[in-house]
Amino acid sequence: LTMYANRKMFFDGAVNTSIYNFNGRQLSFDYDKFSIDLVHIDSIKFTINTKDSITGRSKGTRQIDNKLSYSSGTLFIDSISNKSSKNVYPQYPYFDANRGAYVYFNQADILGGVYDTTVYFKIPPFDSDSMSSAQEKSVGFDGEFFSAGIFPPFEQKLVVMEDYSFGFEHSVPAEGYQTYGGDGVFFGTIRLDKQGLRGKGVIKYLNTVIESSDFIFYTDSLVAVGTSFVTMAGTNDKIGESVTFPQLGIENYEVKWYPKEDSMLVKNLMNSFSFYDSTATLTGAINISHKGMTGYGIFDRTGSRTVSPKFMFEQTSFTARD
């Protein structure tokens, strides 16, 4: 802390209001303007008032578990004519973030820390008054979400979720979102909280339509337990006529999709895969790629059974190897 004439102060450290907790460097207090210039804000944490969801009674205060980073701005403490706080002006304290801020989701308590700083929310310059109190439902920031290429960037409002983290629930537009920058398209809703980036809806990929109430999106892969998985027989314009797919369906399955490796591995859980208009079944797993559909397990047709570690399934035929 360094003090100058007319009560000016320069310091590194923390500045707290009842809701905002600033931590930064090169901070300066100007007595005449009765404000603090926050030149380099390393983090902004929030303390909010909470209520019981059933009774509506106050549960006290709680700090939101993630924070805003890399910001700067000015904190106006009170009116310059009210430095003693003799009068109450509800618009103060007032914070003007002239550089905006970022929220990252790389904390250990968000899906075990699987995300890095390529998954983030960008908040443009904003201002916030009445920082003396805040209800959890009133804290929010408009901005843009970046998902490391899982989805295209999209505009959204960042809010306090039920688990007291910053997140959102986003409705995907009717045309869907390209997924992992490839041939998959997601339709439905996207949710982000401590459980990670998750989706409820449908993914269309090549000749396949995948449905699940809980897609889990990682930066390099997707996992889900689903309720419907259907592959339409025939070719696909994105591949060419040399590759064909069989008709396939299953209602209970586990999928692990690795887009960069061109691999969508699907295992049956309770029911077997139904092939070729229900004339055959597979108990095991299939893999879909731009080269077609392969698989392993036990393949049953009327009057025959084939066991193989490597099936190749095409529109009207299949092969099996030892």
C-alpha cells in the first residue's frame, strides 16, 4: 500500500463489497472521485443471498463457486457528495467493467476438471449497480459461450445454477448445431453446470439418428446412455457410393464417440441390435465411421449364428473374420 497526497492510495490485493469480491493488482483509490480504479482484476467472486426453494425463507449468503477473470474497471463507492454515507443512494456501489471479463470452467468440481481454458464464457463490457445485495436469480451476464469446437460459439446469458455455479441452459435453434466441426448435428437443449456440458435431444450423424436425455460433451469425445439409435440403410452423400450402411436399430445402448479418430462405438446394454429389418440381431458392439460400419459379438439370423471379433456390415450383406 502506497499513500499519496489528498488520500490517494495505490495497492495490490482485495476489495470487497457485500456481493463482489475483487482481487487484483495496480489498484488505486481516488478520494475526490470516491472510486477505486481496478486496473488489473485477476478474479471477481460473488456472494449472493440464498432462499429455501420450498419455504422461500432466507438461507443466508453463499459464494458462487466459479469466478470472473481478466477484467478491469472502476468501482464507484458512493456519491462524491455522500462520502460519509449519511444518505442512502441505492445505485451505489456501482461497478463499471470497461474490459468485460471471462469465466472459465476448468475447476476440479466441474465434471472432475476435464475442461481446460478453451471452454469459456466471454462477457463484453458491463456495469452493475446496487452491489450491496443480490438474490441468486438476479445475478447474470449476457455474453458468448466458446466450447473448444464442440459447438459453434453462441450467445447466451450466464446465470447462477442450482448447484451455485455459473452456467446456463440453452435451446439450440431449429437448424441444429454442427458438432465437433464435422458431420454431426445436435438438436435439443444444452446445459452447463458442475455436471459439465450436457445435452438432451438428438444427434444426426451420417445415416444415424441418436437420441439421449443425457449426452456428456468432452472436448475430444462424447459419451451417453441412449434410448434410441437408428441407422438408415443406403449410402451417404458425404462419403460416396462405395460405402453403404445397413438398417439397424436399438433402444438401450451406450455410445462413445471420438470424432477426431472417426470412431463412434456403440454397445448394447439390455436389448440386442436389430439388423436388416428385424431379420437378424447382434449382441456386442458396432462402430460407425466414414469407412462404414464394423462390429463384434454374436450375430444371429434364423437358423444360424456367427461369432466374430470383426464384422463388416453393408446395406444388403455382411462379412465376418476370425
